[in-house]
Amino acid sequence: MSYDRYVAICKPLHYGTLMDSRACATMAAAAWATGVLYSLLHTANTFSLPLCQGNAINQFFCEIPQILKLSCSKSYLREVGLIVSCVPLELGCFVFIVVSYVQIFRAVLRMPSEQGRHKAFTTCLPHLAVLSLFLSTGMVAYLKLPSISSPLLDLVVAFLYSVVPPALNPLIYSMRNQELKDAVRKMMSWTNISRGRSLICLNK
């Protein structure tokens, strides 16, 4: 998404060639492939951990830090090593996003039109807000000290990084679509008309 916004704002004349269907399919396939590989490695590794403190976790999904708490052998170090080995990939993605948004904001601030700046900011800021929420809560979940851990905090943080961003993404991106906006306005006006007719019938 950050690359899409970067091309749209910084290189608008090349958007059609840089963000064609092939480029979109390649980026989507790369994201899916790395996500599936990352999940498979963690799943295979956590299944091999011996659990000596029961098999129930205080979470609504099998979160890795919660599973590691149940392990009583040194084999959990393999999982920690796997997490550390993935840091360069995650850091690379983070740096790419930051650089993209620095270029975007530099281009936006150079725009002579205030309306153009406002439109660019309203396009980018929702994505940046959701991304910041995901990264900050994810880092808290995986990097917080055991001394500040509590069941309620673990549940809230896990909910914020695993449920809220995926739920907000379709809403944020689809509300940029003019056809969807028109459909929502039409539905709202139809609802208001129906409500008005109901009130008239009740008054009669």
C-alpha cells in the first residue's frame, strides 16, 4: 500500500505502467508467500516444543509468546532464534515503508494547492494510522518484559494487532471508492425516506 501511494503521489504519470495488474499480482503473491512460509516455520517449530505446564493458554488464538510460556525445556530457544532470524526481513519492510512515506510527505508539502495536500494526506494517513497500530501493538506483544505481562493486557494487545487492523483495512480502502460512497449515500437517503414514511404512518 505504501508503494502504491508513493507511485500515485510522487510519479502520477507513470502510475499506469508501474502499478499494472502484473505488478499488483507479483506484490500480492510475494506477500502471501512470505506470510505462509513464516507461519509454517513457526507452526512446525512450536508443535515440536514439549509442553510441561499444560496445554491451555489464556488467549483467543495460539499466540507464540503464550505457547513459549508453557515450554519447560531449552528447545524454546529455537523459536526465539527463528523470530530473531526473521527480524532482517521485517526491518527491511519497515525501512521500505518509512522511506516511501518520507518521499510522499516531501512531495505533498511541495504541492502548491492546499486542496491537493489535503486530499493526499487523507489518502495516506488512514493507512499510516492502521500500520502504526499494528506495529506498535505487535511489538508490545512480542517484546514486552515478562514482569509487565498480565492476562488482560495480553488479550487487549492481541486483539488490537490481530483483529482491529484487518477489520479497518477494507473500510479505509473501500471508502476511497466513489461508487461505494454513492451506494452508501443512496442507502442512507433510502433509510431516511423509509423512516419518514413510518413516522407519518404512526402519526396517522
